[in-house]
Amino acid sequence: MNKLILVVAILLASCATKPDAIVPPVEKKVHIDSSILEPCEPLPSLIKGYGSSFEDILLNDMTIMGLYAKCADKQKTSATLLRKFSNESNP
């Protein structure tokens, strides 16, 4: 009789503990500026017969540097967002 009570007590004790609840992952809603995902603008070239002066070449180079800076910033932002939303620990 004592063994039966002991077995029933053990069974009741094991049923009393509940396993940890499984929490579903939180769905992230991402709002990304569409201009970040667009390709960079093409680089301008000097037109044949035009742009042979030093000033024209200098203006063309300044335009290229500005386009490069915008494109580099856009790519850096895209990479940061991808790392952030892929749950990588090192953004």
C-alpha cells in the first residue's frame, strides 16, 4: 500500500511541473526606403570634342566624386540594414 501511494505521489509530482512555454518568434515589419535598393547612377563621360579644357575635366571629376559618395553611402546603408535584419550580432 505504501508503495502504491509513493508511485501515485511521484506521478502527481511529475504532472504538476509544466514545460516552458514556447514563444513564437516576433515577426519584424521592415520599412526600407526604396531609393536605397536602386542601382547607382551611371558615371558621366567626357563628350568627344567637348571637355578638353582643364575646367571641363575638373567639373567632370567633381561630378564623379559626388556620384561615388552618394553610391557609397547607399551601399553602406543597405549593408547595415541587411545585417540588422538578419540578426547578425555585429552591425
